Amino acid sequence: LLHWYHKQAKSYPWRISSDPYKIWLSEVMLQQTKIQTIAPYYDKWILALPNIQSVANTSIDNILKLWEGLGYYNRAKNFHKSCQIIINQFDGYLPQSPEVFQTLPGVGPYITAAVMSIAFNITMPSIDVNAIRFTSRFFAIKAIHNRSNKEIFEKLCILIDDNNPGDFNQAIMDLGREVCTMATPLCKTCPVHDNCLSYVNKSVNKYPDVIKKSIKPKYHVAIGIIWQNGKILITKRLPNKLLGGMWEFPGGKVENQETSEECLA
């Protein structure tokens, strides 16, 4: 697996850095975002905010502006809060203790394991959807996300390379993203398919179990564009609400039996 990774690993800008801050930032951006999407955002961010101190010192408005387009803005807000905590409580250095690092806002088990293994060579398997899918197929585990993570974790603890845990975790991520995909896995090109139980038993499509996603609600919204003397009215969303701190035209959800004009009024 490591031989395959070292041979084909793509040279993303965060992979050529050993700076824990940059590794941490990339992992936060990669949550719920495709890897090919984040490169320009990452480069723009690093140019504007090259270290933890610069993030802690800037305003939340600047943070949200730099994050604009990546979505899931709580990631950016938590990153901002965490950098301020690191400056105030840890002398500006990212904690090397997994237990301490995980107490920071927005830092969960996946982020902890990814950063600790890649930045500090600490042996911790990082479990994302790619790791769950690969491990479920490799060991023929009927894994359901968030329900079989303990078994997945135990299996990856057996497999992980103690000397190179960061590359191991990134190899699993790359393999799941590019080879062991959900819909059409490229099993014949997989470097470990001879040892994969679901491949050997011709049952790859049975793993992992997939939870049916709930139907996303749809809302009708009315938006007003109000201008006067060359100025346009925009409003800032309340910080404790959905998309808090973001700017928008005034408006809102259209209720039943209500016209758009009534809604705006």
C-alpha cells in the first residue's frame, strides 16, 4: 500500500509542507469538500494568513470572506476560535498531544488522527468515509457509517505502519477516493486486491452497507433588492443562526398562503 502511494501520490501544496498549521488547515478544508476543489482556496488562504498568529489576529469577517465558496462555514469559525486558543493557551504552538488537540473547537477524531499522524508521526488511524469503505471491503465487514467505527478502528490499528502512519492514512484516503470508489471500484488496479476478502469472494458491491439519505427539504424564499443613491441594502445574519455572520439581501421564507410580496413586507 505504501509503495503504491509513494509511486502515485499527487503533489498537493499541503503535502509538500511539514508545517502542522498548514496540514491542519488542509484537513479542515478537506472535510466535506472534494480534494480537487480546495487547492486554490488553500493557496489564497496561506498567502493571506500564513500562520496561526495571523489567523488569530484577523477578523471573523475576513475569515468568512476567505472561506467564501467552500461552504460549511462553521469549519472556518471553529478554526478561527482554535487558533486564538492556541495563541492564548499554548504559546502559539499546535498541541502535539492528541487528547489536548481534540479539545479545540471543530477538532474531532478524524482531524486529530490525520494531523497527529501526518504532522507528528503519531500512530493513529484516521477514519473518514474512504477508510470505512476500504476497510469494510478488505475485511468483509458490513460496516454502517458511525455504527461500525470501533471495528474499523481496530482493524486499521493492526494494518497501520508505525514508522509511517501519516503516509499510511493518506494512502488509504487516496485509495478510497481514486480506486476503491463507491459506485465503480477499480479492483484490478488496486495494489492490495489479492488480500481483499470482498474481492476474492466477488462481493465488493455488498460492502459497506449504505444508509439511505433523507430527502433534503426545499423552501421558497423571497429576496428584495433595495437601493438608494447608488447604495444597495444588505444585512448580516445573526451569529447564532444558520450561516451566521454571512451577508445577504433582505428576505425570508415564504409561508403557506403568502405571496412573495407579503413575505418581503
